Amino acid sequence: MQTRKDSTGTALCSLAALAGLTHSCTQKEAQVVPAEGTRPNIIYIMSDDHAYQAISAYGDPVGKLAPTPNIDRLANEGMRFQRSFVENSISSPSRACLITGLYSSHHGQRMLDEGIDSTRTFVSELMQQAGYQTAMIGKWHLKTTPKGFDYYHTFDDQGTYWNPVFRGNTTNNEWRREEGYATRLVTQHTKEFLDNRDKSKPFFVLMHHKAPHRAWLPDTTYLGMYDQTTFALPPTFYDDYSDRGEAAHRQEMHIVKDMRLGLDLKVDTLYDDLQMDKLITDWYRMNDDQKEAYIRYYGPRREAFRSANMTPEELGVWKYQAYLRDYLATIHSVDESVGEIYDYLKANNLLDNTIIIYDSDQGFYMGEHGWFDKRFMYEVSLRTPLLIRYPKSIPAGTVNTDLVQNIDFAPTFLALAGAEQPEYMKGLPLTRVFDGPKHDDWRKSIYYHYYDYPAWHMVRRHDGVRTDRYKLIHFYRSDVEAALTPRFGIADTPVDYYELYDLQNDPDELHSIYGKPGTEKITAELMQLLKDYRMELEQDEY
């Protein structure tokens, strides 16, 4: 590609330069290449919908009331990333970014119902070629058989919390039901792989939990563990979206109006008798002991709810408390799992030479703006937790504030393996930022694109760019969208508008300043940056 100039005069050479790197044409020069025999083992742990607010190391009030000591230990002994983002805030597209190192427009999995382009090279295949023994355990969710893995043992689709079915290369690729709680089973199978691995090779393990995905079914051991805890409402809980466009007003992810009493909160006033099969999504999968435990807990919750005669405002607060109590109880099991893996590595003398990464497939709303779920480019959905422990390269207790993204994981794995990063991967190896909190030669912006509309929660399609201080979002209507909306029984409204946020002065993104006097210069710069990303990524809609 020929060198060109952006609106601020920065030379561009590939997408990395577009993002603002000062020496992107030679980015591989700074890449870590471990000496032979010193390559680390890698365990990448991904949870599903785990908000950074729900990790106590991030200091949010919710995390302080529901601590995660084992996940925190990774931060205390390694690096906590303050600005880790996704390229598309929804499960399968995010996972496809991880496994390919590509943007959604290139890996094919732009929406949940699409499938990843399985002709693309997966990073697991490159890790095999680099001499690693590879494993994938838990939630795969990419509508294709895992490839590049010496061992895989994965859920059917989303997986279930209770007694899930797995298939893998040890089951002749046949689905088999297993008794137990999903988080515990994923942990068990990970340790089984480690027990039986080829000890002559370093290992590369993707360990993917279902939790804390909707509908937040805790292990029976932890039902009600936060019932005596009252969580403060977020300051933006009663947001009226007065300074934002139609997308914020017409979403269907509001705790008060959209969170379901049955599916989400396990109570319902429509049935005179207690019908748990109408309330618990996994009811028909559960054994008698599991059902009995759920009846003992959710039965009294339902009766208390039915007799409370709450006002609409009281109902909203009750929904919020019930939601957080179930959600955080599922996270307790994930935190326990992280501790179990840490202890296993320590007991088997693997801890010092194993890099442990903890991440989520996207951010998640915990009442901010009155919402649950994800999808938006607004900060709470865009931002994920990211914690990395690797004492050989990362000083304990380091806090990083660089703009990192999930397209960076595949390049990071390859850098740790001493393997060359393919030119088609546009991400940057995080090994370059292991030595400190912030780097002048790192990217200065990220690109985001959400495509999945019309679909669950009805968040409009949008793309945008985020820099250190500003965020520009474009909400739009596509031709595909216009054809699909009749299936949802809605009158589709054409949208084509921008929102602009000053994250320094408005971190909660309450007031779009797009079109306001004094914003002309930054708006022009961000519009040009967005245009450059679209051109570089060959976007076919926006």
C-alpha cells in the first residue's frame, strides 16, 4: 500500500498507521520473539458477558460488594487493562475476532445468525505450526467445527448451565450429555487436558465459560448468596436519553420495561401454581436434586414478589436487585474456577512459565442508563475487562491505559510463540505494552461496527471511531435491514445520524455534542478517520 496522509497529517502505511502508530510500517521490529525453550504456555480464559464493573480489581461499587479475589490476583500479580475494547459487541462476532485476528467485515461472522468464514486461517492452526499443543474447551459458538485444535470439547451452540451436551475429538464428534454445572465442567475438562497433554510441547488453551450469560442460573451452592446485599443504583439508572438519538430511545434492553419476570428473574404472576418449567430455562435438563434446590430458592422469591404489590418505581428497583444477585452469583463460580486453574498450575510447577489471560467477549450493562445486555458502542458495552499475569515480562500491579482491542489477541499469541504475524492480521501484539502503563508508539484510535439489527434488543446498526478523548458514532439503516424488519412486526424507521462524545468531560456519554458550536474541528478530524477506516476495511455498508 502506498503511504498517504490522514486529516491530521500523520503518515499512513496499513491500518496500523491509520490507527495512529508512529512506526507502524516496521511494527514487527518491536515484537517479542522468545528464545527457544523459553516460550510460555498460554491459558486464555473467556467468560460470556462479564462486565468489568463486576470485577473488584476495577474498583466499581458493584465489584466491591461482590468481590472476585481469584481474578483480582491476576491483576495484583500482573497487568490490569483499563481500556480494552471489542470490535463488535456481541458474542459470536467477538469470538471470531479472537480466533482469526480479523475485523467482522473480513471474518464473515458479522451477526449471530451468520457463520464464520471457515476458510480463514484460525490462530489455533498457526499455533500448532509453531509447535504448540492446542485445546479449546467450553463455548465455541461459531457454527463450524473447531479447527487447529489437538483437543476440543465444546458446548452445543450457547451451551446450557445445567447438564450440558459437549462434543469433541474424544467423542467421535458426537453430542454427549454430561451431568453437572457448566462452569465446573469446563474447569474439570481443562484440567483433564492439562493432565494428559504432551509434556514435550508448550500448550495453548482457550477456556471459554458460558457464565454469566443470560438467564443467569447460579450453581445450587451459591443460590441466594447476595440476598442480604443491596446494590446502589448506578447514577445513570434513570437516564432519559434526552441528548441522544433514536437508537438509545428505541432499544429493547431496559431493565424496567424489557427484563422478563419469568426468563430473567424466575418469577411470574401469570400462573396460579408454581410452574418452575415456565420460569427456569434449563428446567427440563435438570435432575431431581437440582430442581429441588431451585424450588427451595425461587419458590419463596416468587411468593414474596406476588405479595409485594409494588409501585412501578419499586418494581424497577426490585428487578435490578434480583438481576444483580443472580448475575453475580454465576460470576462467583467463574472466579472460583480461575482460582482452581491458578492452583493447578502452581501445584504442577507450571505457574511461572504460563501466561494467564482473563477476558470477556464484550462488556455488559449492569443498570447503567437503565440497561442490561450489550451491543452499543457506548463505553460500558464497548469496554471489557482484561487481566494478564506473566511475571517474566509483566511487573506486578501494572495498570495499562493504552487502547487495546480483541483483534490484538491473535497477534499476541503468535508473538508469545515466537511466530510471525501474518500481514492480513491488523491487530497489534500486546507483548509490546507489557513493560509499562502507556506507550506513545501505540495506536491512537479504534474502529467499531455493530450489524445485528433487527434482532434481540433491537439496537440499531452503527459504526464509529474512538480516540483517547473522543467518540464518533454513526447510526444507519441498511438495505438488508429494511428487508428483515417485517419479520419482527415493526415499522422500521430509517436512521442516518451521528453522535459525538467528549469522554473527558462526559464519561457517562449523556450528552452528544455533535453539531454543537466549537466542535467543528474535532468532528472533521473524526469524520475523516472514520472514512479512512471504512476504506481500509472495505466496508460495504454504513
